[in-house]
Amino acid sequence: MVAETVLTPANLIWPLFIAEGEGVEEPIASLPGVSRWSVDHIVARAREARALGIPCVALFQNTPRALRTDDAGEALNPDNLICRAVRAVKDAVPEIGILTDVALDPYTAHGHDGIVDDKGYVLNDVTSAILVEQALVQAEAGADIVAPSDMMDGRVGAIRQALEQRGHHNVQIMAYAAKYASAFYGPFRDAVGSRGLLKGDKKAYQMDYANAEEALREVAMDLAEGADTVMVKPGLPYLDIVRRVKERFEVPVFAYQVSGEYAMIEASAAAGAGDRDALVLETLTAFRRAGCSGVLTYHAPHAARLLAG
Ligand code: PBG
């Protein structure tokens, strides 16, 4: 009766990985319990989310190696895996919200989120122009929320303007506003097939984990440019950032409990060091306590089942 915080399935967003083919399930070794699914299976997962009361799925694609290029052209193909999955889910489960990732890393031959110069430096403005086209392609396919996760400057404003011009007034932008250059993304890079390709690190565009005030400046910029909601990422080690963003800006704040965090909980449970169900509910409730409206988590269906009792 006196609990200050409530966690429900409505607070969960379920990230899903898409693979080419039909009837395909590819387990991801570094993310035990998580698979890449072909589009037909993704539709089934969306039905499952709907039945569990999870309002939204986040889609990521593993691009076939041959389609990864320096200019990330496949990101702009209206028939790429993401767009096919968005259309299939919208068709079969229209009630579910669909969030798509705007960034080039699953499409570039070098695994960076943007276009690089001959020294390997990611070019902000060149990349931003492509991200605008990518967001439009995803919106045309039926995405409800586009989520730029690339950390280029100015891309939220450019995407908002382009969405308005093309009549996508109701497509929301969830900005990965404070995204840190983190060691917790490893299993995700396996899932989208970019780990082995990545040259160097992402410190030139993702944030230094020593900084908090910088996160507030990043959030302020994205909100001024038209972001509807903002995200902090990774999750659990950054709850101080969530709290400061929430108190400063009073907007819906989301956090991404990222792949490495999921893997830590699974490893702890597998080693007998911790109780999986208890760890899942405690960590997700902590996000809510810190001020999150919702959490992107690979534990979403499991947590929803636990909450249903
Ligand atoms: C890429 C992207 C990443 C994640 C979401 N979008 C990885 C990265 O920035 O290298 C990480 C999610 C996770 O680890 O679960 N733009």
C-alpha cells in the first residue's frame, strides 16, 4: 500500500533482433535466451508482447555481410529487413508500438554508426543527412517511434523537420540522448553482426562515462530540436543520470538495460550466484524508482510473466 514505485508490463519495451530467411531462429551465444528471428517469427513475438501487455517492441537487424558497405546504402532500402519486419508486424498486430533504431552500424562495413573519413573518423554532418533518409524509410514502413542511437549532433532537428515535411506528424522521436561509450554493448554487437567488423572504438561520438553534466547538455539539445522522449544508456550503472535528467527536464525518460547488463544477470543466475527472477524484478523496479517511464530490456517477456504472477 505504501510502495512508492510500481512496475507493470506497460513500462517495458522489448528489443528484438531480425535475421534473414523464413522459419529461422539463431540463438546468440553471448546473450543466452535471446535469438535472432526471421520476420515470420518476429510477428509471433509481437503477438506475444501484445498478449503480455508490453506496449512496444524495438527492432534491430543483422544485415547479411555482403550488403554492408562504406556508405551504408542498405539502411535506405525500403525493402530491407527492418522495413519488412515493420510492415509485417503492423499488418498482423496493429496495436503494438514499433520503435526502430536510427544508426548505421548494422549496415556499414566497418561497424561504425556513421560514415568515416580516410582516417576512420565519423563525419557528423554527412552521417546526419543519411540518418534523416533512414528515419524516413522506417517511418514510411510504419514505425511509430524512430530512435536515433548514433549520437551525431543536430540529427534530431533534421529528422523532425523531414518527418513533418513528409506528413509523418505523429511519428515520435525517442532520442538516445545520453549514450555512453560503454563496455556493456558487446553482446549486442554480436547480435547485429558488427563486433568483428568494428575498427577502433566509438569514443569520438559516444559519451565519456566520467561525465554527467555533458549528458544534461546532450539532453537539452535533443529536446530543443524536437525529441518527444529521451533515453539514457546503458541503464543500471547510469541511474544517477536518469534521475538528474528527470529532475531537470520533467519529460519522459527511458533507459536501455543493455545487452551486457542482461548477460551479467544471466551469468549470475547460471553460476548460482543470484536468483534470476529476483534480479530481474529488482533491477527493473530500480529504473522506475530512478525516474524512468519505461525500460528497454531483453528480459521484457520474462518480467511481464513474473508480474502477471
Ligand atoms: C547502435 C546501438 C548499440 C546498441 C543499441 N544501438 C550498440 C553500440 O552503440 O555499439 C546497444 C544495445 C545493447 O547493448 O543492448 N547504434
